[in-house]
Amino acid sequence: MSTLPSTPLRTSALGITAGLIGWFILVEIVSGILQGYYVPLFSDIVVSLGIHDSDVNWFEAAQLLLSALVVPILAKLGDMYGHKRILLIAAILTAGATWWLAFATSFWSFLIAWALQGFYVVWLPLEIALIFERGRAQSRGVSTTRRAAGLLVVGLQAGAIIGALAAGRIFAATGENLTATLIVPAIAVTLVAIVIWIGVPESTPEPGRKLDSGGFVLLAMALLLVTSALTFLRLNGPSAVWVWMLLIAGIAGFAVFVWFELRQDDPAVDIRVLRRPEMWPVQATAFLVGISLLGAQGPLSTYAGTDPALGYGLGLDATERSNIIGVYLVSLIVGAIVFAVTSRRASPRVVLIAAALLVGIGYALFLPFHLELWQVLLNLSIAGLGCGALVGAMPAAAAAAAPRGQTGISSALTNTTKTIGGTFSSAVFGVVLAAGAGAVASETAASLGGYLTVWAICAAGGFLAAILLVFVPKVAFADAPPA
């Protein structure tokens, strides 16, 4: 008789989890819209603000910097006070910043609002933590989270495509009224905040936790120094000595942070957890994925637009280049779906290794095959399949490896390390490509050697990630046996 009540309870729990995933797919669609909506409008934003095209770089730098600083703190607060509460606060802050963007009339006003909009980056780690905690009670938190993460990435990339396609059309439909066009994503984020408030249940925080403010201050200072150094490296080049001084100071800051955290009872980031064999390869892989996922898109776009008369490049216009990015985004979606499906039957560890190998293979193929459009599309699709699977897998894998009460911060750290990887590679790629400019017939085009170096680094990152994931225990990322 004791087994009779368990069936409706299990069904109810499954329904809650499925419903939760449905709400979060909507949230991630809006997150994707924010990432794709503004890119086609940058030229018009530049004209409206009366700034130079190169000033757009500061928007990306400011948002990456803020997200790197606040994501670990907000994720930890989610572990302490409830993930839904912090998710709702992050959504409200993002909505406020998005409304501000619509009515910003100066560079500094737009820059501050753009940076504050970066609070949306913490949405995915908090969603992963909520799904994991919801499924943990039924001893299926890992498998549920793994499948859900793939679906969330599908929503994210679909939203990016929707945003990119809708922005130009809405701009034209409003008679090229930029303010009216920018109000649309603000409305979307506002509705998402209402969805979170009404439809998302709260998690149960661990009692007796405290915020390690000293640790977070040290982490913020180290992140600020490193990301600033890498941003200025890209903008000013390697000849600026003070850039290297900033980078060295940031690395030293991380060393002090680790020393401090190892002496705390409830640290901001549990270094002992990060040293676990099922955790450190995941965080390292997130860094390596960031190299190609966040750092290689700019070089890809410029290569596709380079005049083939130089002996390389595709000579595509803006519309054709956007189609290449569209193919890449679709391959990310397919990769996320494949991961969600195959990880049910195959070992998640093996699937992750295969995904990392696809990233390495895809970019390695660029080295001999890059002169034809079909070659670029094929290479990028192969790499995109692997990246899509890894983007969905990393937060879920980190949550699976984290002890109770640390799922939010562990998932969020994959985003932080991915962001640092992207910032690092953007800086290095910018220097590499700039070094070749002027050595060819066009004074503005990078050399072929520069592009080959970029692709070689991306390929090496994928292969290295696959090697690191081999060190993950075979039983990692599996559901715990029922108590």
C-alpha cells in the first residue's frame, strides 16, 4: 500500500518540472532576442548618438565586464535566498535597463544602460539551478537538467534569430523610428518578468548560509583587472606596457582570491569544489568554448567580407554575411537538440568529449579549406554542432558536480569562465589580425596568416577540451541512486 501514493506525487513533480522548463524556454527566447535584436541596428544607433563606429566596441566591453562581475554574486544570492527571487530581480533590472536604452540620447547614457542590461546573463544559471533542485527530490535532477539545458539553448538561439530578423523589419515598419523600435525588446523583457513572477515556483535555499563579501570583493577586483586588460589589449595593442601591468595585477588578484577563499568556512566560490575531478574540466571547457563561441565570430565576419582578389576571403556583402551567421546559429540549435536526445542513452561524458572534438575538427578544417563558401559553411556547421551541445551541457554538468546549496554559483561560473575565454580570445585575435593589416594589398584587410592563426587557436581549444574531459570520472553527470 505504501507505493500507491507515490504515483500521483511523481506525476505531479514531473508536470511541475515540464511546466517550469516551458516557462524558461520563453525566458530564454527573450534572452536570445536581446542578443540578436540590436546588432542589425548598430549603424542607426551610431548615427542617432552621433558617435563613431569604433565606439560600439565599448558597449560589448562594458556589458561583458558587468556580467563577469555580477553573475557570481547573483548566483550565490540565489543559493542563499531562493533562485526565483534573484531571477525575478535580475529580470526587473534588465527590463529597466532595456527601457532606458530606448530613450537614451547620449553615448554615456546608452553605454550605462547597455551595461546594466547585462543582468540577463544570470538568467540561464539560475534557471538551471531551479530545474536541478526541482528534479533532485525525485533522484533525476541531473538527467532532467541535462535535457532541459539543451531545450533552453534551443530557445536562446531561436530568440537570437528572431531578434536579428525582426529588428530591421520593425525599424522599417516604424518609419525608421529608433525609439519605437527599441521599445519592442523592452516590452518583451517586461512580460518575461511577469512570467517569472507568476509562473515560476521558488527553490528551497540552504539554511545558515552567508555572503562572503570579502571574497566577492577580491573576485570582482581580479575580474575587473583581467577583463579590462584584455579589452584594452584589443583596443590599444600589445605595445602598451600598462595593459600588461593590469593583466599581471589581475592574475595576482586571482591568486590572492584563492588563498583567501581556502580559509573561509562559507566561501564565495568553494575552491575545494572547483578542484574536484568532475568540476575543474567542466570549468576549463567552458573557458575553451568561449574562445571560439564568443571570440571567433568577428574574424569570421571580416573574413567573409574580404575581397577574394587578395587570394582569400569570400567577398560577401552584409546580407550574405548575416546568412552565414544564421547557418551557424541553426547548427547551434541542432547541436543542443542532439545533446538533449543522445545524452538519454549515451554516457553524457562521452557526448561531451565528442562535442568538443567536433569543435576542434570544424575549425581545423578551416586551415586547408576556406576559399569556397560551401567549405566555410560546412566547417562552421561542424563546429556549431559541437558548440551547441557544449553550451547546453556546461551549466548542467556544473550543477551535477556541485554539492547541495551550490548549484547556482557552480552553473554561473561556467558563464564567467566562458566570458573570460571570449574576452581573452577577442583580445588575442584582434592583435593577431591587426598585425597582418597592411602586409597585403589592402591596408584594411588582415593577412591570411592572421586568420589561419585564429582558426588554429579555436581548433586547439576544442581538442584540448576533449582531452580534459577524458579526466572526468565515468560516473559523473549521472543521477544519484534513490535514497
